[in-house]
Amino acid sequence: MTQGPPGRRFDHLPDGREVRLLSIGSAPGPVVEVLTLGATVHRLEVAGGDGRRRNVVLGHADVAERLASSDYVGGTIGRYANRIAGGRFVLDGREVVVGVHDRGNSLHGGPDGFDRRLWDVVEHGPDEVALGLVSPDGDQGFPGEVSVLVRYRVDGDAVRVDMEATTDAPTVLNLTNHAYFNLDGEGAGTVDDHLLMVAADEFTPVDATGIPLGEHAPVAGTPFDLRVPAPIGPAVRAEHPQVVDARGIDHNYVVRGEELRTHAVLESLRSGVRLELRSDQPGLQVYTGNNLDGTRRSTHGGRYRQGDGIALEPQLFPDSPHRPAWPSARLDPGETYRARLEWDFAALDRSDSAAAK
């Protein structure tokens, strides 16, 4: 008996190639649906303190909507998450020119990033799925052939995401996942009332195109101070020039410590869902869905608008190929790039919430 392809058919690309959907996990723990298009987190269902299970990530209902979107919803981001100024940098004395599509800068790997690629299923079991992608030399202008593996695994109440990659020539690499969370449930409205804590004393001010102005700056005395849990709404509506220019928060935070540690905690008192994000990366890009403008349809058939989800993206700092003092994005032959992030969920009683502490 011939075994068919893993998962189930989700949709197809314009060229006829099939996009598969793979499910891992089981109730009462998290259940995750992953698409082979973009190695994307399509749905993530967890239990809340109100006794309900709900999908807590944004998604698109079909491939056409996903390809028309510029919001990176749930996708694996590469080759370089965040921005590279002018789409140019120097590597070993040679200027590298990469694709630009964000106010003259390269964003999230260029116009045709990893989130728009069809990945191969390497493994699929009840609680784990691994997807692979080979990015050829010169892909979006980046040097070296890069082989990438992303592994999603459900472990108890946590979802663990491991990313690794190798190259056959010197290059730069910075991978992350771009899931947007709404702990009240996908399509439930804004995350303004969610409580957010970010374990960082500094953030990275940027110019009007999202490129770092210079050094990191203290969060103290600014709307970026999320060292204790605070509602998201007031921060994204603050009269701070960095917030006004970005139409919310779209900034890198310099996370305290090293190795695997807590980057952020997000809570909803309405649903009683708590998310602790852990990672081994130096930075966390916090993006409050500022450009969700109602043009793209959701998995439930509605439209996503500003603030309907928040992306918490562990990664290297933005524009680091131009910043030799910051953690390096360089990857050489013989080395293995590794990055890990973990989403650890808990169902809370009201008395357990951050607001009660």
C-alpha cells in the first residue's frame, strides 16, 4: 500500500503545486497547524482560564490571500528578519546588494522571502513536524547556498520552535517566526487590553524607515517601558515621536541575559490565557500590527485591522550587518546557525493574572 503525502491538502499555488497542512499536538495541550507554504503557523489552539479552547494566532483562509498579503502572518522569516539599510552591506570586502521593498530597505529577506516559499516535509509525527528549505546562492541577492530546517514540537503546554541552517559560502542569516497573537481568539478584536511584559531595559530607536538611528536607548520614562506588565493600548497611542512615526510599536528590544530565557509575557484577562515567550536570541522585535489595514481576509472570514494581533519576534538586532559592535549575523561554511523560541501557555484564574500581582 502506497503512503500518501503527509498531512492534508490545504490549497495550491498558482503553478499548481500543492500546499499541505500538518497538525501536531492534542487537547488538552496546544494543537498547532503548520502550512508547507512559508513553514507557517496557521492555527494554534489552546485552553483558556474560562474553560474554552480557542485559536490564538492570526491566519489567512487560502493561498491567494496569503500571497496577496504583505503582513508575514505566521510565516518563517528569512534570510534576514527585520531590515537591512538600503538593501546593501559589505561582506569580506565585497558589496552585497539584496532585494528592497520597504521604503528603500530590505525587510524580512526581500520581496520573495522564506515565508513565500514551499517547504519540504522532512518529518511529521503526532507532536512534531520538521520542514526543510534550500535557498540557492544569490537568492534575493544573498550569497551562498543555505539549507534551513525548522522544527515545531508540542511538549506539554509549550510549543518549541528550533531553527538551524548551514551554508556553503560566507553569508548573513537571521531567522524568526512572525506569528501574530490574540489571546482572546483570532477575530476577537484588538489586543489593546492584553498585558505585556518585555524583559528589556533598552530598545532601539529608528528613523522614519525603520533603520536604527544609532545606539540603543533606555526604556525608562518612555512608552517602551514594559518591564512590568502593562496594557498595550496606551503604549501604542502615546505621544512619543518613535511611536507616532511607527503608528504604534515596531521596535527591537535588547533582552536581558543570554541563552534561553524569558523574553516576554503576554496575558489576556478576558480569556485567561497566558503566553510566556522564551528564546536564546539577543533581541525581540515587538510589532503591534500597525499596518493591518482591513484589506486582507482572515481565517474566520473577517478582515484584519490595526492592533488585531501582536507579533513578538525573537531575532538578531535590525541592520546588524552595518553594526559590527552588535551580535553578528555572519554564517560561514562549517558552522551551524541555531535559534530557538518557545511559546509556553497557561490557563489562568483571575487571581493568577499579572494585574493581581
